[in-house]
Amino acid sequence: MIGILGGTFDPIHYGHLRAAVEVKDRLGLAQVHLIPSAQPPHRTLPAASAQHRLAMLQLALTNHAGLVADDREIKRGGVSYMIDTLASLRQDYPRQPLLLFVGADAFSHLAAWKQWQDLFALAHIVVITRPGYSNPPLCSFLTAKLTQRRQPLSENLAGQLYFQAITPLDIAATAIRQIIAGQLDPAFLLPDTVIDYINHQKLYHPIDQTGN
Ligand code: ATP
């Protein structure tokens, strides 16, 4: 089984990283692909460039076997739609169940995603808990996909909806960008190697909001 965690990763932080490790271990995944979007469809442009966000992700994943920094959305360019990303992953892994992880915040906007119902033809969707966000009521389409058991995730290549609780870490990239812009210390919210990169490249600092 292959896990997928898409995001802006602007920057990557321990909320993402801990989630990836926990779902990998708890669901017995071979790999979790962390996939930074080139241009996220439903939000303003990221503060840091795609190259910087990928570089930070690669630094964060150094020495973490099974967590993969996957640059397919950045290579593809343009607006990053998950339906295209899953189609590309399905080509790479024709016989493995794909598990798309989304935080409870992202899941509440699922119906706005391009061809959202078709996502289930390519992958399972696993909603992970996030502090401050509760699960929205499910429409009949989603209720029909819901499973309370893990077994259907490994027995089918795609098509199920599952909820997975993870250690609650109330960390958000927006707050980290604000901390850095306010010249405060973001230590222990994200890896030191990433903080060093941010400082060296002057990302998110008040004097350089260009992201270049
Ligand atoms: P921002 O504050 O810029 O919106 P973010 O911290 O929410 O960023 P994203 O890159 O947008 O990070 O998130 C990628 C995915 O990881 C989403 O599915 C999101 O719900 C999930 N996620 C992010 N932070 C956490 C967290 N602390 N706990 C659980 N899931 C998280």
C-alpha cells in the first residue's frame, strides 16, 4: 500500500511529518509520498517558490526511510489537481492500493476539488484528525464509501473512505510564517535543518516576502 500526502508545505512542519510517520506505521504502508503542489487550486500562491518548498521537504525527509519527497506536481507545473496526481501514481503503481491522506480541514472542502468523486476510482481517502477541525457530516456518496475497518483498504485498490486518528499536533504553516515574519523563534515546530534553510534563504522574513 502506498500513502500520499499532498500539500503546500510552505514550509513542511512536524504536523505533516508526524502524520506521515504515524499513518505509515499504523496502516502498514510501504511508502508515503509527500507531494508539494506547484500551484494549489483553492488558495493564494504559496509564499515560497516551489523549488524552495521542495528543498525544505527533501531536507526534512533525510534519513527517514519510506517517506518520499515526490516532485511530480512541481515537474508537471501549472495548477496542481489531485485527480491528475493520482492518475500518475496509479500508472506507477498499477497493483498497489493507494491511500490519499487529507487533514480534517482539507476534507471539509473535498467537494470543491476537481472531479472529486472520481478520486475514489484511483485511491482510498483517509481523513486524519487535526486539532481545531471536526469531521463534517457525510453526503450519501461518501457514506456509501465509508468503512470502519482497515481490511478493505488493503483488499481493494481504491474506493473506500476511512478515518484515522493521529497524535494531535496543533501546528500550521501559516503560524510558522507569522512567527518568522515577526522575527520570533520557530524552534520545535519544524526540523532545525529546515529552519537553517529558511534563515539562510531569508524565506518568510519581513525583508523578503518574494519567495525567490
Ligand atoms: P497553511 O497553514 O499554509 O494552510 P498547513 O499547515 O495547513 O498550511 P498544508 O501544506 O496546507 O499545511 O497541509 C497539507 C496536508 O497536511 C493537508 O491535508 C492538511 O490538512 C494536513 N495537515 C497540515 N498540518 C497538519 C497537522 N498539524 N495535523 C494534521 N494534519 C495536518
